[in-house]
Amino acid sequence: MTTLFRTAGNSNVDEYEKTSTLSENARRYLGLVRLSLELEKQKEKMYLALNEQEKEEVQNVLSQITEPTIPEYLTVRDVALLLDVTPQMVRRYCAEGKIDAYQRLEGSGKWIIPTAQFLHHPSWPAFLRKRQKIKNQSINIAEKMLEYLEEEE
């Protein structure tokens, strides 16, 4: 971890922090952001160094730990949200082989996209939070509708 602290420094940011009038809390927050970015880089390097069997092992463990939040496959819409591109771009990436995917029915335009290839993506944690938020909102709406229907009876 000490190495991480040493390597996480960005001289431009360090200089800005030294010369600016940032509060101590703001400085600490920026330090955490730098560490977070460095951890994401290290995580991606480590993932890329894994062989296929190791990637499968990681996927199995992660799916056990976060069973309700990590689906086996993602939709085109989910990948578009994750990559911050349009669904049309995701379909194009799938067709060009830039994203590992296959069509449900040949020529249908409906893609099945394995989740494992995105586990190391820097936006993955934010994507999971968005999915959980949407799920919670859907549950709240369903509960309110049930309450409303019970009141009507």
C-alpha cells in the first residue's frame, strides 16, 4: 500500500494542491481520488495478466459474492450505459468483434453479451450502483402500486 501512495502522485495535481487554498478535507478527498484511479489502473493490469482459467475463477468468485447484482449476460442497453455510448454503437462494436458477443438468432440484431469482459472496466462499480438504484426504484413503484390496489379493495 505504501508503494501505491508513492506511485499515485501526479505532479500537476500535487503542485496545484500546494499552491491552492484547498481545505484539508478537499486535499484528503483529492488524495483518495488519485488512489482510486491508481487502484483501477492496477486492477485492469492485473485482470489483463490473468489467463482464461484465472478469469473464469475470478468470475465465479465475484458472482458468488455479488450474486444478485452481476448477471451472466448484459443487454445492449446495459453495455451502452456502461461504456457511455449509444446502443447503436454497442451493436456496431458487437458486429465488428470489438465486443465479445453473439446474436440470439442470426441476423436478428439481438445480442447476447457476456458480462465477464467488463468486470475490469473503470465504470463497472458505477454501473452496478446505477443498476441497483433502478432496481430499487422499480421495487418501490411496485410496492406503491400494491398499496394503492389494497386501498381500492
